[in-house]
Amino acid sequence: MAIVDEKDEKERAEAESADALDLSAGPSELEVPGQIALGAAKGDHADDVEERGSAGSLGATKYVHAAFFAVGILAAFLGSKMFGGVWTRLTEWPAAVRAVPQLVAFSEEQRETYCLVAGAVLGAVGVLQAYRREGVRTWADEVATELSKVSWPNREAVMNGTVVVIVASAIAAVYVAVLDKFWMFLTTWVYGA
């Protein structure tokens, strides 16, 4: 009985290794762990490949990361201005200076530097906290995905649209000016000023 079990185990191991390699499959159908199968790009993994973009680009994800980065920089800037304003107000308040004399111990340039560092920390922490929230990240990914589906007009369409708007605005301005002059003439003639 032990010999039969050994034989069954050996056959099972060989069958598993043959299934893993599947030598009968063509080179485009072989799957390498950690990579998308070349032949599967048209099958099961087509959505994943399309969503991720090519190997050199991140697809819509790069816009999400760029937006988080821009919000972080904006938060750092606004935070540094806020800290600077609060620090300046506190240095003008005599009770605060008596309570914390270190408020006036720093020069204007040192205050700006410390406020910039504090603002950068505030921006980084805020963006990281927002990025770690699954709902925020999912929403940002969905917005970027939908924006990537938008068909943006080409240069010629934008130029044509701009010319149409300028011409229509000019015609409307001339029409209103002519009506204004006509009604001014008419009211002057009727009421005789």
C-alpha cells in the first residue's frame, strides 16, 4: 500500500509540474509569476492592462497622484501663511509675548522658515491621511478614469469655436449699440430735451 501511495504522489507531483510549465502551450500563453501573461492581454486580464496602461505609463493613476501632490503643495503654502499670520499676531499681543517670550526671539526670516516647515508638515500629513482613506482614493481614481474617457477637442475645433464666439459677441455688441442709439434718438425726439 505504501508503494502505491508513493507512486500516486510521484505521478501527482509530475502532473502538477507539467501543468505549471505546460510545455504544449505556445510561448505567448506561458504565464510567469508576477507578470501578466502575454497571451492573456486579449482575455481575462484585458481590463487590468487597459486600466494600468502600458508599462511606461500609469494611465489615469498618474493624474490622481499629481492631484494629491498639488493639493499637498497648496496645503503647505496655505499652512505656512496661516502659521506666519498667527505668529505675527501673537508677537503684537503683549500678553502673549509676556507669557511666551520666545515669540519675539526669532527674526522675520527665521519665522518664515519655521512656518514654511510647519506648513509642509501640515500639508504632507493632510495629504497622506486623505490618501490612506479608501473612499477618497476610490473617488479620485473614478474621477480620473472618467476624465480619461472624455474626448477633448483638437486645436482646429478650439480655434473655430473661439472665432465663432468672438464674431457672435461682436455682432451682439454692434446690435445693442445700434438699438441704444436708436432709442436715444427716439426718446430725445419724442420728449425733446
